[in-house]
Amino acid sequence: MNDIERMSELARSRKLRVCVAESLTSGQLANTVGQGESASEWFAGGIVAYLTDVKERVLGLAPGTDPCSAACAEQLASGARLLFDADICVSTTGVGGPGSEGGHPAGTVYLGWATPTHVGHRRLALPGDPQSVLSASVDAAMRLLAFHAETLHPVGPQRRAHPA
């Protein structure tokens, strides 16, 4: 079973609501998650936020946070999880390349994750051209999403009441 099949099964069986926040992967992660079986029942959505001021306003990134950091990845995941009222969120941020950026070498990637009770990150140092870095980032994010979804049990958090 591949990662999207595993994620789809976990989300359906545990009645999870899933979302993603992307800076590095430009919508590729949301595209991958959206291909999951019955995604319209469990994939709340995703947000692509490249500009720092958008990350701050929409996702709650603290001003002055390095956009290529563990702190940024965690804050993006936490902010999007709240925005989408989700049980779990994974985020991507980093430097795809081909050159370094902000003192970080190409291939420096941070994946963030957030659930109702935990927040964390994983740092990756990926080789290759920009497309290879992005592809490997999406693959790693899918594995991380499925891994943390396994720790969640039905039924997810109570949903906020939304005005009609």
C-alpha cells in the first residue's frame, strides 16, 4: 500500500479531517493528497503561501521567523490546522534550489505537522535539482502525514459551529 492509499484509509476509517500548508511545494502536496480515495470526504484543503506577510496574516507565522526553519514549519502547520478546522496538518517550507537562499543551502527542507495535541517538525537535506527536491519533499510529507494520522483516533475534534 502506498502512502496516499494508507492516508486515505486512515482518514476514512478514523473519520479524520486533513489539510496541508505549502510554501516550498507550490500545491504539489495538496494535489497528491487530493488524489486519495474519497478525498472529498476527508481532505479539508490546502493553502500555498510563499510571501512572508501572507504566512503571517493568514497562518499566524510570528514576525521575524526564518521562513526556512523548524519554527516556521510548525507554525504553518498549526495555523493551517486551525484555519481548516482539521485533525491533522502537514506543512512544507525550505529551499528548493538551485542555489542557496537566506544562508540555507539548496535542498534544506522543513516539514511541520500539527494535531490537536502535538506539533513537531522534521528537517531534510535533499540532494538534486529543484524538481527532485520538490518531489522528495512531497513524498516525505505524505509519509509524515500517514505516520501521524496513525496516532489519531476517531472521532476527531468537535467542529466549530459555522454560521449558515
